[in-house]
Amino acid sequence: MNTSVIAPSILSADFTRLGEEIAACESAGADWIHVDVMDGHFVPNITMGPFIVETCRRITKLPLDVHLMIERPEQHLDVFAKAGASGLTVHIETCPHIHRTLQQIKSLGCRAGVVLNPGTPVGAIEAVLSEADLVLVMSVNPGFSGQTFIPESVARVADVRRRLDALSSSAWLEVDGGVSSENIATLKEAGATAFVSATAIFKHPQGTKAGIQALRSALVKA
């Protein structure tokens, strides 16, 4: 079984101090840096592009976990891979040819991930679970940080875990959305192995380091 990974989402970082924010995450023991790419079409927000990924790559040696919340992601995989992405994760909702898209990501030397929105049945990804290096279960509707965790996500994580275990898959099972020290242990118990958090880290009252330490402490106790 994979160890638990904490992946701070820079969506909530202070971009005037991005280098310092990422350095703080690194020194606090973050495992990956999560980059949320939004196009204003698939989700109601516009955020970062390849330039930010390239900037992060210069700042840190940590793996860059790039989440593409965009339409037609297959047209942009190459540029994000060249910018320094370690993993590229695409939504089943935007990829009619998901098997081909995952293979394309792998051919670029990146970890290939598939994402499920809260309203999408878990069975929608069944046919490509054996192709995925990572499965991301969204525990909020994507588009904005700071949203409230959807409790039903725990059962969905457990469902994906059962399906991955049935395939003897070593894929990461990631959760993104409202992840905090209050629910991270429950998500780990349900089978999650990677945890994306934005607000609980970058908006923690005692700072970024304390935010990561609170999550790590809750994981250790789980």
C-alpha cells in the first residue's frame, strides 16, 4: 500500500509570495505540489496555465501534480508536460476518448490520472481503472477553493478503493476539496492515499507549516 501523500494546492497560496509559499510547504514536509488549471468553461473560474507550472518547476524539486479542469485537455497535454508537470490528471467528464488520453499522458512521461466529479457515478471510470496511475475523487464541485466538503465523498472513495483493490492496482487514490484535519483520517480509512488541501494549509491561522503539520498529525493518528 502506498504511503499517505499531502499535496498542497497553490490555488489558495499568496501569489505575490509564491516562491516563499512553496518553499514553506517543502520545508514542512509536503510531498507534492498540486496545481489547479481551470479554463472558465468546464468550471466557472480561470486560473493557471503552463507558465505557472514552469515557474513552480523552477522553484521546487517536488513532484507537480497538475489537475486539468479544462475542456479538450488532450490538446494541451504536451505543453504542460514540457512545462514540468510530473502528473497530469484529466476529468472523465471532458474526455470522450479517455483511454487514449491516459495513454497519451503516459507517453509524455507523466503520471496519468482520471478525475470524478461529485455527480458522476463511480462506474464511469471502471473501464480505464487499469490504465490509471491515479484516481482523483472530487469532494467538492470543482472551480473554487474554500468550499465545504461533501460527506458522501467518503463512500465514493471507499467504492473506488474496492475497485482498485479488485484489480490489484497500485494507483494513487487522491481526494480534493474541503480536505482538513477533521476529515482526513476518515478519508484515509476509506482508502485514500493522496490528499489535496488548499485552504486548510495556506489559510491556517498559524501559517502554512502548521497547516501541513495538522494534516500530517491527523494522518498519523488514523
